[in-house]
Amino acid sequence: MNNIDWIKELVITEQQMEDTGTINLSAVSLDAHLDEQTLEFMQDIKAGFVEAAATFNQFKGSAVGTLKIYGISNTKADFMLFRNGYKLIFSIKRAGEIEVYSSIMSTHFLTGAQEQEAKPTERDSIRAHWGAYGELQWHNKNLPVKLDYLIRYYLSRFVRESTK
């Protein structure tokens, strides 16, 4: 039992009921739990990519072609990998769904000015499913997702596709 936050929430809820004298049978909302778990899973994905990208960059040794990770402003936890004009974006679409897509920066010449435009490519979805006893499981195409394999798959693909 690694995560004890749920016990803390249970105690706080009970204390609130004792203080107010009101029993709240729906104190722990499944929607709030799903939102919290989606954010936590996204942060775990990002932490895994930060570690993997740092290792890749260390082995690469040169500043040219290194992997960069940026947070996306005005979001809770969205982020992207960037290299050679190629982006791999991880975005929380809604509670329980994380969208993964790539885009390539292309340059168009319009009336003598350069315009940067991101062209999205394929999109992938990682969705939460409720398992037995309220366990939240993450799936892609109805298959269970393991974080280490998710990071290995997307990082390998990203490196291959962003090579110049």
C-alpha cells in the first residue's frame, strides 16, 4: 500500500462530518478521483520522459539533436518533447483520457514572410477504465498500459521520426 492519501481524505471527511453534524455519503466523488488520478498519471509520464530524455542526451554528448521537454502553458500537466522541429505532445483531453499526438513544424513562404505552422499527424488515446475494487487502469486500444513500455515506445518512435 504505497499511496496513503486516500486514508488522509477519509479522516478529513470524517472530521468534517463530526464538526458539522451532517453525514455526507458522497464525500469522495468518483469524478474528482478520476481527475486527480489523470493528473497524477500524466505527471508520472512526464517524470519518466524527463529521466529518459536526460539519459539520451547524456549518451548523445553533443548539444545538436538533443531532446527537450517543455510544459505547455495554461494546462495542468500537458507537456511536449521537442527536437529538430518535431513535437510529441501529451495532453489531458478530459478526466480519464490522455491524448498523444505529434506535429512537424513546417515553413511556408507567404508574401515574403515566413510563417510557422504545426501540422498534426496521427493521434493516440490512453484511457482510464475502472477495474475491480475501484482500481483505475490505463488502456490504449483496450490493452493495459505499463508506464515503462509507454515511455520506451514513444521515445523510440520520437527519436526515429525526429532524426534529420
